[in-house]
Amino acid sequence: MGFQIWQMGFWFWVCFSFLSCSLSSVSSQADAVAEGDANVEGTVFIDGKAPIGIIDDDFVCATLDWWPPEKCDYGTCSWGLAGLLNLDLSNNIFLNTVKAFSPLKIRLGGTLQDKVIYDTDDNQEPCTSFVKNTSEMFGFTQGCLPMNRWDELNAFFAKAGAKIIFGLNALAGRFIKSDGSAVGAWNYTNAQSFIRYTVEKNYTIHGWELGNELCGIGVGTRVTANQYAADTAALKSILQNIYRDVGLKPLVIAPGGFYDSNWFKEYIDKSTNSLDVVTHHIYNLGPGVDDHLVEKILDPSVLDGEIGTFSGLHNIIKSSSTSAKAWVGEAGGAYNSGHHLVTDSFVFSFWYLDQLGMASKYDTKTYCRQSLIGGNYGLLNTTTFVPNPDYYSALLWHRLMGKNVLSTSFSGTKKIRSYTHCAKQSKGITVLLINLDNSTTVHAKLAFNSTMTLPHKRKHRSRTLHHKHRSHKTMIIQLPQGSDAEISREEYHLTAKDGNLHSQTMLLNGNILSVNSSGIIPPLEPLRVNSPKPIMVAPLSIVFTHMPDVIVPACQV
């Protein structure tokens, strides 16, 4: 038996107030807000009629790159031994961080993938490591993947339960002209041999991606959309042949570069029979050396600047006959390896979670973060493998935000970013609120349009709320009242240690998140709230709120 709000033939908004917990940890958070800080009331408007997007169950993805230790940016060498050829696969923290997602998509690729050869039996070239050479494109010589290292990587992925996307060298066989363009067809001989080896070893690859940042104006060089479409068709044919007796077929993924509307439109229209996933990259904050990164991260107008990319690609796909889906194949925010104590600290979760929410709204199926480890933007510390704050943000998203995306907006302040999904592996919804303001505590009420249900198990004293709309008809809602009312929610408040945005330590509901001496990932426990007041979002904090009792039509499809 539940409370039903019936739609009266037009849109209306019905507002429910939900309370912040009076538990001691939330009280301490409120006490921690400095005297003089402002308090603002606002409303989260949630359209529960139908989803506006549907993401993959394993939406969260992270990358592993090829960079060797000699990769340096602005005088800082931040990659250490995090590259695919030298990463320590025996580290227990590393294993546990990947296993915690069950599964985590991992994209293997990056700038140097288009300079990698594979040391299969028919390879005639020396299998040597990358060597730094500033006269070479991308600053390094050609490198090689030995098959014994490929075996080791796959053993780790199988043990960790990861789903692998492998980025193939798409420059093989091409000639770089004086104008910087790459001409000629893709020579897939070595890639074909490598794919065949992979299948013969029974290694499961979720998808094969062709090339890295060769679309549009390219990075280093570029390939025309017409040629890329022909090369993608060749990859599709290779995979159909090699996987013909394999039950689970891999995805064909491309182009893995920066969005260029004209290039992407031509490429997608010419690849309708061969392409499964369209990937694009995001580094919208500029270079990692920028001293104004924090200001950009906390500026709603900067965050909104990426809407054009998501909506543009979404519209191209909708207007095409393609069945391909959009992914973000690589996103590090700030290019050239990020910025230490910014892109690997608490403040970056504002950018990262906002990106996940925004991408979802435009039907992006998967979002790959650069990087899982390596550079100054890794989810894990390059040396110790200890999770940085964004790791926990990613894990909470993965566990709480379900596939169906609900249209959400916020009224009250421009500094709140709001996103809502149907809950994952549970009834109800999960609301994500991001407070970019450094001095304002926001008290957020929730408002829904369309039919929704609030189930409850016990009889309660109730109050009657009257809501009038433009036709002057009255909407009557019976809500449970009393201390035992079961309008419950679970809250996850994320803050920086000591209020320092540059901290690499994240607090969950006031408690430090850290692995233990055995390398075990800490449990992510919520505050369980059973009360009718608004959700409190402290300054410069992030709150996930799971409400299992709020049932909307969009979550029943």
C-alpha cells in the first residue's frame, strides 16, 4: 500500500521535503561550517516520467597508458612505472581496487599506441622499448609489446575481473606528409596477427579500438574521415573472420579522438555497418600547467562548456542510421598529465562527477577516466597504488547510480550541480548534489512531476497537503508523519580532509577513506536517515542520496 500522486493530464510539480540526518556525524558537519556562512534553500526538480538516457551497467571505465618513466611535462616526470610495459601487476592494492568494481572497464591505449608493434611470430622488426627522442613524433621512438607481457597483463585482468578495450596502432602503413596529414590505408597485418594470438590464447577482449586522436585536426597527425571509415570496415572484417567460432564477439570502437562535428558526422555516416562505439576524448580544462585550474573546476560556466560536445555528438548519432553508441574513451580534464594536487586531489571530484552526470544526460554509455594509474590525474597514486579521492567518487557512482537517467534541474543557486538516476541494484532513485560554493550551505528539497509512489509498511498519522495548479483543481497528497515514518534515505557526504581542496584524502560522512595494511578497500557506509527535512549540502562538498522508497515510472521500464 503506497501513496499515489496521480497526473491530471498536464505537468505539475509536487514537492516533498526530505530531512538531513540528526545523527552526530551530520551534526558535526554542520558545526564545521564556519560562522557567517550563508544558508540557502533550493529545490531539485526531477522528471520521473521517462529516462532521458540509459548508461551501461559498467559505465565507469579507466585507462592504462603506454608512457614510459621518461615521459615528462613542464619539467615534471609523473608517470613512473605506471606504463603498460612496466606496471607492477603483483601489487595487492592494485588488484583490490580493480576487483572492487566487478567489473571495471579498462581501456589500454593513449598517444603512443600508434607507435606500438606487437611481437607475434610473424613480426620481423626488433622488439625494443620506447626511447625518448624529441625529433620523433610524440617524443618517443617506436615501442613493442612482447607477447609474454601481454600474457601477464591478461592474467591480471582475468584475476581482477576487468573488461578490456585494446587500442590498436592505426598509423601502421601510412605516410606522414609535410602538411602533417597521414595518408594511405591502414596496414593491419601486425594487428591481425596480434588479434589472432589473443583469440587463440582465449583472452577476452570487450572491444578493439582503432587509433588514438587521429580524427579532425588530430594530435601529431591526422587521417581523413573517409579513410578512417574504410579502415574501420577492414577492422570489422578482420574481427568477423578471427572471431567466427567465438561466441562472445568484441565491439568495434573508434576513432578515440577530439570531437569535430564535420569529421565525426562524415565518419559515422560512412561507418554505419562496421562501427559499434564512437569514442571521443575530453581535456576541457586546458594544460596541466595552468595555475587557474581550481577556478575553472569550480566555475559552472566552464563545466557547462562541454555540453556542446555531448549534445553535438548525441544529435549526430540520432540523425544517422548508425546503431553505434557514444563513449568518452579518454578524459583527464587537464592535458599533459594533469597537475599534482589538483587533478589527483579532492577538488577534482567536482569536475569528474559533474562530467559523469553530464555525459549520462546525453546518453553516453561509458566514460573512461585518464587514468587508472599514471600521470597526475590517476585514480590511484602512481607510486603507492593508494586510491586518490576520485577513486572513491568513481566507486560510489558505480555502486549507486543505475542505468536510467532522469531529467534533473536545481533552483536556488547556480553553484549546485544536480543529477538523478534510478538506483542501482535497488528500488528507488539516487540523487547526486555537488556544491561548488565555498561559503554557502544548501538545504535541498526534492520536487517530482508525474506519477510517483512512496510505499510504507506501517500506519502513520498523516497530514494533508493541498497543491493548486493553473486550472484551480486541488491535488491532495497523504504523507506519513511521525518519528517512525519510513520515508528513508541513505546519504554519502564527501568532503576534503581539513577542508583542504588540494588534499589527497577524502572523508565519507566525516570518516577518512583509506586502505588498510592488507590493501583492502574500505567499506563505503552511508548515513541512514529517516526524517522529512531537506538534504544538507555543505560548502565545497558532494552528496549522494539514495532513496529506495521513491518509485517513479522511469525506474519501472
